Amino acid sequence: SSDLEVSLYQTEVPWREMTAAEEPEDPEEESDDEGVQEHLKEAVEGTLRLKRLLSSESAPGKAKKKLRVEVSAEQAAKVEHLLTKWGSLDDDVLKHVLCNVTFQELVDIDKSGYLPDKFNAWKSAADLTQQQLASNRERATLGGGAVDAIAAFRYKWKLEIRQDAALRALSHKDLRYVLENHDGSKDLDTVIAEAKETEPRFGKAEGCAPDTPGCRSLGRFHRLELIDPTADAAVFGDANLSFAVNLARHRMALGHVGRVISTTFESLPVLRERYKEIDDTIKILHDHFAEVYHEVDCTRIAVNPQFRGLEGSLGAVYYNFPHAGSVGGFFDGHPLVNWRHENLMRLFFRALRSFVKPGGLVKVASNMSAVGVRFSYITGGALENEFDHIETVPFLEWSLRRYGRAYGDRRDAYRRPESGEGYNVQRAEKDMVYTFKYNPTGKQLGPQEIRNPPTLATLESARDGAFDCLQGEAKKKKALELYHRFMEECSGRHVG
């Protein structure tokens, strides 16, 4: 075995990642910033840290650097207690799941009396437990279904039912004023009274139909895609660029002067293999004055030279049906691969902070029942990075819904979702457009939280998914192959 392979197998199962203050200094690693500009380091810090977690525990010819340390004795004891209670002390994947959540979550699942079904024919105890923990977290949210502007506002400020009724009685002009100006420093009734004294904003789209019902009018804005006409708009992860064509045509029809920046994760040669129409699609985009960038990782735009100079310029961002990529042998929700989907959303929103202008909109379309990128990963990643959740619009009510859906991988070369091939356990009526508004406070955010990846030792201990029926060297080889794939993905290279 190589020195790298040996060192990875010697790595202990992680309990938690070190904070930035705890990490020992290493001049070589400090310079491992891929040339990112100083003012953009916050945007890519989480991505580089995740890359180091996977690739820098030890490198050939170097002493091992320990990036992770054990949690408090209290949390370690709680994990040990649960594993003992469930008769799963030898389940390293389940241990990985429990070590990746907060102490309070461990307390709550212990009190609930939850017991994973170790004899389930389809899912492992670790898989079932991760789903249970995610469901517990999601009970405290607005849920993944449709949410109007008032419900989102009320949830943010923890308002009472009577205040909800007062908001729903407001006109478009007054409600927009309240949503934009209430910051908690004044009583809501005072802000409502101020709103009634304001004049309509004539000459702007936001000032139209001032006396119409407020909540319904705001919902129309988000459904009809009435965005800032002068700001740039970016589309990420648009496999065949068909959504970007929709947006470019829409903006041209409305007379917008802001650019449309269309991006794909894959290179142009790969796109030509999968989509025969791609060159014609790109020509249509150019005819509508849109720009097309290839090989763009939305979590790493701070280190992408194509985005240099675009800081603070984006007024609208779109990411439809995000996915971190399928891994053969595993369902998207499996704990050995699902951390990639959660980190995708967290790092995506952190990257956007440097490029979206204050007040800019971000729209992420996804299925409310998705088990890969769960709705809570989208809303949670946004909240952590000061993107306020302002509405969830049913996808079928969105004016930009009609475009050529794609899988975004090699399957597109011979079949598409639009030709009768649907996504597993997803129905169109459950597709949603989660809408966010960037509202920075000006405060310095701490390092982006990330979901820790499994170590190689944890991968090798797995007994289900791609490791089912594998033993000995075959299992070790598969674990190393999967680990190396994770490292490739964290470097911005697509696999699959």
C-alpha cells in the first residue's frame, strides 16, 4: 500500500472537527487557498476546509496532522449510551451519524424512545437513524410545502396569530412596507401605522397595484419573476441550459438590461456527448445577449476566474433541483453519501454572500420529499448565511417552469425525465421553488458549519449499500475508491 493509503486507514473515527482557533498552524496549509483573493476568502473557506478534511489528514512524506478532536466527555458519553441502548456498539456508521449531530439532538432522540430497526430489509440502522434525526429537525421548521410571504415573515419574527390576521388585511403597498422595514426595534402595530401613511412608489414595479390584497400581490411578483431589471442574474447547475434560455427570453421580453449568466458544471465536450442540441442552445443564449460559462462549481465561484469582478452584482440567482451526484450502490439519503448534499447547500449559500447584492433574490427549486438535498438543507443553508426565506412557491405555478428537465449526468445521453422517465419518489405537485432574499446584517459570520465526511475506516466498516457482500481486499479497494471520489468532488471535479 502507498503511504497515503496506510495513513488513511490509521485515521481514527472523527468525533468533531477542530475549530479554526484549535487547528495547529501549518505554513503550507495556510497558503493552500487556491489563489483566492483576500476579500473572497470567506466565500470559499468552508469548501477548502472540507477538502483538507478529506485530503490533508496525512500526505506522503509528511507527519500526520490531526484536524479533528474528540467532543466533550458529556457528548461522547451520550453517544456511547445510545449505542449501548440500541445494541450497536460495533456499528461505526451509526456512530458516525450520532457524532455528527448536536448534544441536544442526542438528548431528544434518547428521550423520544426511538429504536432503530436493525432487521429492516431495506435500510440500515444508521440510515434509519439519520432520517429520524432529520425529521426531528424539520418539525421545528415551516415545512417543505408552499409558504406565502406572511407565513414566512411571521415565522421569522415569531409573531402571534392576531398579528397574522392584521398582516393579511394589509394592501400591497402597506404589506411591502412592513416586510421591508420591520426589524424588531418597533412594535409591529407601529410599523403598520407608518405603512398606512406612506405614498405609493410610482414608477417602480414594486409600486404597482398599491391597493390590491398584499399577500396575493407579493405572490404574483415571485410567480411572474418580476426581478430587478438592471441587476445581473446567474443560473447554476443548468445541465442542458434550457432553463437559462427561458430566463433570457423572459428578461428580454420585459426589457431588462441586466445580464444573464448561464453556467454548467460539465465541460462543453461532455455536454456535446449528452445533449445533441447544446450548440444550438448556446447560440440562442448568445442571441439573447446571455453569457455561458462551463465547468462552474457553484460552491467555488470565488476561485473561478470567470466570476472575477462580479462581486455584489447579482440581483437574482437560480439553482434548480440541486444534487451532489449519485453514488452507485447507495440511495441519496444514506449517511455515507448524504453529507455531500447538505454541504452542497451550505457552501452554495456561503459562496453567494460575496456575489449577491443586498436585497437580491435566490431561488432554489426542489422536491419537498427529496431525500438527497432535503428541503431543510436548502432553508437551513440559507438561514446560516443571512438569506431570509420569504416564500415557497409551488413549481407548477411558476412562470419559468416550462423547460427541458435533465438528470445532469451520463443518463441524459439516452433518456430524459421529460420523456416519461420521472425521478424516483418525486411527484410534480410536490416540486417547490424556495425563495430567499439576501439581508446581510454587516456582522462578521463565523466559519461555515459543515457536515463531517466519513473517514476511510468508517467506509470500510460499512455493511450495506455498495459494500454489501464485499469482504477483505475487495471491500478495502471499494472504500478507498469512494474516498478518493469524495476528494475529487471537493476539488470541483465531477464524477459520474
